[in-house]
Amino acid sequence: MLPNELAKRLGEPVNVEGFKIGPLTKPIGKRLAYTDFTKSSTKGYVDIAEALPIGSRVTWVLVNVTTAFVGDTTGTLEVGDSSDNDRFCPATDISVYTAGVYVLIPDNVADVGDGDPSIEAATTIRVTITGTSDWDNVTAGSMDVFVMYEHIPYEACE
């Protein structure tokens, strides 16, 4: 058994790319190809099927653009939900038209408006890319998106 696997089973913190992931920190991740995105004018978006559970708090997002997107020259990346595209990470200077690895830290750690940053209902993560031309012009591109969150049972937050 690898040391990281053993540490995960024991609930000890694990180091991943310089970030300490404790026993309450969990990932939701997905590889996204340009064909996975739903087209909406100059935007493309994908809803990640696995939802953030009640009582969770997004701590950081890792984006690895493995294949640069093709068909536009600029595009802003947002990570949020269907009602607030940038709830977890606002529009950034990250260009999906250049391959690279990016770590995004939420400004407000998804504050729901009452000073409590925890998620009050199961929330589907939406990844949105907004370009300057029609999304139909995008002909290539893929990336891995990992949303790291701390999960504290909702009852414990009250």
C-alpha cells in the first residue's frame, strides 16, 4: 500500500501538490472536453454531476488545461453554480486557450450572504467559459477541474 493511501485510510492529512488535505477535505473532479460544454452564445458551460453536500465549503479549485482550447483567443473561466456562475471562483485571467495548471482560491469562500460560507443545499458545480466569439467556433480543448471542499455535517453548523 502506498503511503498516501494508508494516510487516507487513517484519516491523516495528505500532501497533494503542496496543499495539505485533511480528513474533512474532499475533491470533486472531472475531465472536461470542449464537446461536453453546453453552448449558450459566447458561453459554454458544464454541470458536474456530483453535487456539493449540505454543510460543505469550497476551499480551492484546481484547473489543469491539458489541451489548449481552439477557436477563440480569449476566454474567462468561472466556477460556480447555475444561479451564480462565479460563486466559488470569479472570472479570472486564466486563459483556457493556453495549456497550464492553475489554482483558484475563492475570495469569499462561497459566503451565502449571512456570514456563513457553508452550502445550505446540495449544489451542482457549474464550470463556465465565456469567450469573445460564438461558442460554436471552439473546435478543440480539454481540462481537468477539481473542486476541493471541506465537509462539515450541516447539523454541526447550526
